[in-house]
Amino acid sequence: MPRGKCRRHADNVPCTCGMGNLYRFVEPVALLLLKTKGKTHGYDLVGALNEYALSDSIVEPGALYRTLRRLEENGYVVSSWDVSGAGPARRIYELTSAGEVHLQEWGEALDRLSQSLGRFVLDVRRSVVETPADSEGD
């Protein structure tokens, strides 16, 4: 396992937990969740985010809120305060039409990435078959 062993997965299960920061993939998932759920509290997005995560890593709520703030700064999301009900005010997030276009852009980019990753995985598998494990260190 790269960068140490994963505490959440078995030793023999490859995962991306120890492979570095994949938080940039929070953005397309957040956009998709806003598209499918409509107006949504950030807390509700946190709960659904890991179900759709594009990595094995658990996405921390802070990463989602930073991403939502950046999406709002770029005009892809708007937010307002929900002061109804008991308890503190909560932000409600909504996808804008520019955000819908940005989600489509992400879809296209991830489709290309998926194809590239597929080729990469095939190359890795071929290289393992072509390079016997017992010849390492020669």
C-alpha cells in the first residue's frame, strides 16, 4: 500500500486512502448532488457525498464546505440562510445554470480521464504479466 497501510481496508485490497489528496473530485460530486437533490443544506450534502465519492478516501466535511464556497465565488452555486425551524440558521445551496454547464464540463473531463485511466490500468496489468515477479532486483 503506498504511503503506509490503510486502516479502513484490508491489507490485500487496493484503495486510494493512502495515495494522496483527491479532494479536487469533491467538486463534480457536489455539483451532481445539487443537481439531483435541488436546494439542499450543506449537512445533507455531507451525508450523501461519500456515497458518490470518486475515491476510497472519506471526504471531510471541511473539504465540502471549502468547495461549496469556491463554487459560489465562481457563480456555479448560490446559497441562502434557512432560519426556519429550531436551532441555528443553516445554509441552503442551489445549483445555478452556470453550475449545470460546469457539471457537464466535469462529465466530459471525467469521461476522458476514465478512458485514460482505463488504458493506464491495462498497461499496468500487461507490464505485470510481462515482468515476472521473481526477476525483481536483477
